[in-house]
Amino acid sequence: MKRAFILANITAILLLTSGCGSEGVNEADAGSSAPSEEVNNTLNVVVSSNTEMETNDVGSVLSSSSFDTLSLYHDTIHIAAAESVAMYSENVTKARKAEIAELKEVALSYGDDMKYNEYRSDSSTVVMRADDAIISVIEIDTLVDDNSGEEKVTYLCYACDSATGADLYFEDVFVKPKKLATPIKNALYYSYGDIEYTVDIESYINERLESGELVWALGGDAIHFYFSPGEIADKSLDALHISLSYEDYNDLLNASYRW
């Protein structure tokens, strides 16, 4: 089984746990761009670290996963949101267990050529905004193949309504998506004007706005968009991140989630 197929297949599993996502392949020596904004949130969303692993009959680790789960700490008001966050975390955990179980079978298939813990995944989650209106997070997943020296970095987003607990998708939050096309394009060229893009940016943004497939988050003072390594530029580059201020673009949001 080819490793490239494995990486792509595992990414598909992870995307099932998220309301939106984009993926790209990155060389192992290239970094990733983590969200830089953590805000003063009014809801106490706790991020907990977890580790799952698969071993062989003698206890040697064949595959492993480190990932974050979320919970609302002692919140007796936002019950629906707490349940939604718990379900999200349960889905993440199930996806991680499925991921490393499949990677264990791949490792075993190599017989005497098997390498221990050749496949491992690391995930980090950043709470961008958590208030009475919305809980919005960004998840950064990295799947490493030590044998080929390749890693796949995937940016995902998750959001839920703090009052109803309903999962929020792009079309739930943005009421005038087409008006985002020019600001996103201009922000990319302003922040990353010296790189070579591998897609026609204007067409790509318009297509993703229509399908709602952009990776987004609402932060403390801005709307954030993320593009995974290899998505719109060379895969050797870090993820691209832009932000649009609420002051300028608040009217493009559903009134319930404006700042």
C-alpha cells in the first residue's frame, strides 16, 4: 500500500469530524503556521491533551496520536453548547483511534521491514473565540511518515452556537459571502505578495466561498482564514493566514455572531 494513499485516506477520516477543512502536503522540515490570536473568552473552554497508541504483541509502539479535546468547565448555563463540544471531542477521539488502528495494520504489513512508530499524528487546537454567541476553534493536524520524510498538515475549523449548541457552518455565519472575495484576495496579496501562487487566487476564493469550504474562525477582533500548506502555494511553505477586522467587515456576518 502506498504511503501517499495512506496519508490521503487518513485525512479523509479527520475531515469527517469537522464542519470545514482544507488539506495539503508539506515536507517534514517545513514548519506550520499556528493561529497567533488567543482572546479573553467569557466561556471557559478547557483544552485537554490526549495520547492514543497501538502496539504489537511485545508492547512496541507501531503508531501513535497526540491530540486535543475540548470541554466547558463547570458551565451550568450553556448546557447545549457543552453537549455539542463534548460530541465534537468524542468524534475527534474516535477519528484518532481509527487513524492509528489503520496505521498499525500498515506497519504490520511490512513484516520484517517494519519500523516502530513510523506513523504518528500530532494535533493542536486553539480556541479563537468563546462567548455567549459562539465557540470558534482552529485545529491543526499533522500526520508524519518517518520513512518517506513527508508530513501532511491539515487545518480544520469547528464552531457551535453557544445558546443552542448547533454546529455552525460557513453559511450559518456569513450572510454575504461573495463580498468576502475581494478582501480575502487583497489580504493574501498584501501579506504574501512575494510568493508564487499555484492557483488563480480570485477563481479559487470564489469557488470556495460558493461551496463554503474555506477554513475560518471568528477571533477576538477579526475574522480569520487559513490555507493549508500546498493548498494555494508551494507545499514547502507554511500555512497562509489572513485576518479581516470586525470594524470593516462586521456587516458580512450573521447578526447573532457579530462582535
